[in-house]
Amino acid sequence: MKHMEHNRPKRFMIAGGGTGGHIFPAIAIANALKKKMPDSVFLFVGAKGKMEMEKVPQAGYEIEGLTIAGFNRSSLMKNIGLPFKLIKSFFETASIVKRFKPDAVIGVGGYSSFPVLRYAQSKGIPTFIHEANSFAGKSNIMLAKKATAVFTASDGMEKFFPANKIEVTGNPVRHSIMSQSQSRENAIRQFGLDPFKKVIFSVGGSLGALSINKALVSGLDKLEKEGIQLIWQTGKPFFVNAEKSCQNRKGIWVSDFVNNIEVAYAAADLVISRSGAMSVAELSVVGKPVIFVPDPDAAEDHQTENAKKLSDKKAAVLIADNKTESILVDAAIELVKNEEKRKNMQEAILSFGIADADERIANAIMKKL
């Protein structure tokens, strides 16, 4: 690493976003690089109107937005403007890269990573890809051929990427989750619940999960009868509906979004969750028994792949989205009552946890610059 000490500060461009599953790892990688090279400079590039435009500045980094949208699977009419947006985003990318002059560009997936990495590769700038899922995204597969290295969450990714470029690092988990030291009792009290009763934490991603929410609405009587409490992140679209169904009920904390998710994890005896890559990584690090309900609309059904890796090893329970309304609540109650099974699941899921993925990625990038 000696040769870097006399150079000017390194300049890193980080592209991608669209969901928390892309944004939080990107911020974790930036934080790890900054810790190792405090004078380095960072610029994030995202998609205008997406959540990275808000979350990245909150984390203390600059971000520029591209005019770009992804392919709309449900409405072909909405794709008419796509070619123009894509061309415009390449011009925007060219001007941002020329101005910022990055030493390396890191792509974390999501709409904006493709034009940025493609342009950087055409200019001979080193590019690094982080693929969070066990089923690789199309743009990452196309970008990998010219990438300097591809960081993956798990092994067995040779079917998507050149084997000599793969480094298995795991998925970076937010530090607030890693450094959580709340006791269960204290965490439960923060939600105004009773620490002497069991707690289920249901989280359906930042937009919520309709099937999970509907199952919970119809199962509230059962949960109440069993004396099981609920911390319920509904997502914005379902919140009003959920709030209505919780009126005059005790033992439920409901909100469209949980800001301090690490406290909710600490409070939970059981988690119900989608199986996006980041949820899987976080739950593996905190070691929580979980029922995964994969999002059936996720590209290439990658959430089912993510969940199967764990359920095959008895580290999680997998329930298909279309079965959720009929069986989810009963399965959750049964698990909450089965202390031994939850303990075994906890031990099994912890073996999937990688606590230092961000550092592994930062070290690998520094070695190659």
C-alpha cells in the first residue's frame, strides 16, 4: 500500500440505488474506504426521484441524479420514453465523470449503475461491482466482463460472472445494526410493549408487502388470543388500512416505516420479512429466527433463491407469497411457541452472517488501485 501514500487523495464514484438494498451497502462501502483513507473524496450518482437522493445526503455524502428509469414490466406504454432517458443519462454521466475525474467507480446495482460503469469502462477507469443477490442482475452480468473485480454475497456465482474476477465478500450490513447492544427488554419497552410477552416483528421492505399485511390483518384476533405482540412495518401504501384494523387493540406497534430497525430486531422473538439480499444479510448477522416471504415480482425471482439458500439449511422458514394469507399467521404462532426450533434456527442463520463485508470490499479495492 506504500505507493498510495504520496499520491493525491483517491476519488471514488459510487453508482446505483433505487432501493435500500442497494443504497445501504453503497454507504457502508464508502464509510469503510473513508475509514482507511480519510482524505479520499466521494461522489454518489443515483436516479432522480429515487430514495438514494434523500438517504445518501443524510449519510453525509454528495450525490448527483441522472434522468433515468428502469424497464417497466407491467406497463409497456410507460417504456416509450426509455431510449431518450437512457441517451440523456449517458450525456449526464459523461459530464459528471469528466468533472469529477474518479480513480475508481463502484457499482452497487440499480438503474443508475449501468450508464456510469459502462462509461467509466469505455474510458479505462477501474470499475468494481457489488452483486448482493444470489441471482445476478442483468446489468451487472453485462458490466462484469470489463470490470476490475466483482464482489459477491455468496459463492457459486461463476454461472453469471468470469470466475477470475469474483471475490466472495458477503453483503455489507449497516453499522447501526452491527453495533446493536440493546437488551431485548429495553428494546421492547421502546415500542411501548410488554417485555414479558413474545414479539413478532413484521417488515415488508420500504414499500411494504401486501400479502404479509393482508395475512396479519386477518390474523390479529389469533395473535391477540395467543398473547403475542406485533411490531408492524406496513410500508406507506398499506398504513391507513393497518392503523384502522389496530384500533382498540393492545400489544401492537404499527408504522409505515421503522427508522431504528436495529431496535426492532433486538425486540423480536421472530421476524417476518421479504428476502431481499440486505434483509437476509442483516438477519444473518443479528441471528434472528425468520419466516421469509419472497417477493414474487423481484427480477428473476431472486428473492426465492436468496431465501432457499437459508431454508435448505434449516436456517429460515420459506412461505410462498400466494400461500401467505392462508398459512403465515398459524406458522408464526407455532414458531413463537417452539423455543427449541427457534434456538436451532438462530444458530443456523448466524453461520451465514458476515460481519466485515464492507472492510473486505474496501481492502480489495485498495489493493487493485
